[in-house]
Amino acid sequence: MKIKEFINYAMNEEHPQYALATKREEIIYQRRHDLRSDFGRDYTRILFSQAYRRLKHKTQVFFAVEDDHVCTRSEHVNLVESVSHTIAYELGLNTELTKAIAVGHDLGHAPFGHGGETILTRIAKEHGLEKFWHERNSLHFVDDIELLEDNEHNQHNLNLTYAVRDGIISHCGEMNQKYIQKREQYIDLHDYNYAGQFNPWTYEGCVVKMSDKIAYLARDIEDALRLRVLTEEKVDSLKESLNSIGDYQFHAINNGSIVNYFIHDVIENSSVECGIGLSDEAFKIMKMIMKFNYQNIYLIKRVQIHNNYVSLILDSIFNFIYDYSKADNMISALLKDQNQYPKLISHYLKWLDKYAYIENYPRKKEYMNKVVYDFTHDSHALEKSIIDYLSGMSDAFIIQAFNELISF
């Protein structure tokens, strides 16, 4: 097994591009005796964010809030952190950087998983906005939305390092890549136009990108079995197909066996020349499992029916808030109705408090973060604010808000 293959390319202080990797949009405030590295500080800033907390009530694949053992978005990012940490450590890369990218990579994911993402894309396009995709929205959230309080109770943006921000927007795990070679160009991350357009800028980011797929392959199968979407016989047929590919023989198809197989394969087959990658056999196995999951889990009729339900929720809430723009004074109209809809309207008004500039509606002094929605100069400020508000919600909260609209 190759050990510490990438040690001379790790994004540590000795790396010639470390200053660029740790660059922040603004100088970050300091505390005395801070023990953390720049990437360690990013990791804890993400852990302390509200978006990270909400991941425990966001869908990974199956909407099953009542079942404690079905994978949530929070569990998924922790699995990605675990897989990427092991690979990065064995290859000699910076594990603090992989940890920070991993815990932040899905902060901007929509509620209800990829179904919610598809519906938000449709709503955005209907209102003249760019496509919604969670990789860019995750960067948007860590750059513009998530706030932390300083020692004076002032609210600031997370202000993460370039390398962590790059890993977040570059993480797209849907790409079928045998090898992921880091890109050389130090780009403006706002130049991204679609998911997977660029490879990550660091090998650590490449590790997280590969780990993202490794982490969900068998975990989704486990959940499908638990929820009786799959039968043991169907999974056994997959096992037989996988065992016919090469020398490696799977005795079980579960998260532990699949993750262990791919971790060892990535460590053995990654190289500085080719990048973070897989053997021919492992790449075939990965594609076979992905095909199985799409045919038997992601595209089944029950998932499509649930997407119709999600569409009803997202459309209803978006249109409910958007209709307030027809009032002579939108803020006054919202304030008038907030007692009737205390959860939905009150939280949306707090959202505007934090991020919006609206004439005659001053922000509170403790908000020292960026203005995200300029209602005076941006004709789409309202639509953008509602989509961001919806995308940040957990599944549990958005259902409560929807129930507020249909209850008397």
C-alpha cells in the first residue's frame, strides 16, 4: 500500500501556495491564544453555524423524519468527513483541510434532497433567476448567509479560506471520474457556471469529491432495505454482479464493506501524476452500484410521488410570500399578518433583518455582515431572498411552516 504518497503536495505551511490557500475575503478578527490553524478555524466556524445544525433535519435521499436510523444530511457529511480523513491521512495530505471541506460541502443543500433542488431550480427559472444548484448555494451560504457572533455580540460572515471555499463548490459527487486531478488555476470561484465545471484546486478537495460518492453508495442501499424499497434478494443479485467483475469478492453489501473497499482502492491507486483515483475494477464497481441505485432507489415511482408533495410545499410557500410584493408596503403587510402566521412570517422578517437593505426598514446595528438583497437596486431581490430562505430550511421546519398555511 502506498503511504504518504502526497506528503510533499499537502496544503501545509510549507506549500508554496499556502498563502493563497488560506486567503480570506477580509481580515478575520483574532482572539488571544487561538490554538487553531487557519483550516482548523474554518472547521469550527462551520460546526458553529446554524446551517450545519439544520443538516440533522434535512433529507439525504429518503424523507423519513420519524425514523432515527435513516441517513440524514448531517450523517452524510460526517461520513464524508470520516472517509476523506482516512484517505487524506494515509496519502499524507492535510486532514484539517479535508475535515473543513467535508463538513461544509452540503450546507446549501435544499430541503428534501435532490428533489427539492430540482423544484427550486424550476421556481428560480420561472422568475428569471439562474439555476439553483447546491454546490454553488453551499458557497453562497458560507460566503454570504451564515453568521457568527464575535466577543461584542456583533454578527459577521464566516469568511472562510479560499481552499475550503473551493473544495465546497468543487465537490460535485455526481461526476463519473476514475481520476480527479487537481486544477492548477487559482480562479475566482464566482466564475463557476455549473456543477463539476472545474476540478478542485487542492488534492484535499479532490479527496473530498471522491469521498462524497463513496460515502453514499451503500448507505443509500441500507436505507432502502430498511424502508422496504429494496429486498434482500435484489441486493444479493447486485452482490453476484459485483463479484463477477474481478478478483475481489464481497461477502455483504453494506456501508462498512463498500466504504472499506473503496478507501483501500483509492489509497492504492492514487498518484501525483494521475490524481485521486480508482483501479479499473473499482471504477466498474462504482458505476454498477450507481446504476443499481438509480434504477432501484432514486428514480422509483414512490420517490416521484414524494417529489409532487415537495413541489406543493415549496410552490405554496414561495407564492405565499411573493404575493406580499403586491401590497403598497410589503413590510407593513407582513408585520400585520405575522401573528396569524408566526412561524413563517416572523422567521422571514428576521431573514430580511439580517440580509436585506429595504428603504425605511433599517437593519439592526449588530449585523456587520454583507447586504445580500438590495431591494432598492435589484429587481429580483425579493425572489432571491425567498429562494435562499427556502433552501436554508430543514425538512421539519418547512413542513411546520406549510402546516401553518393550511391550518385554522
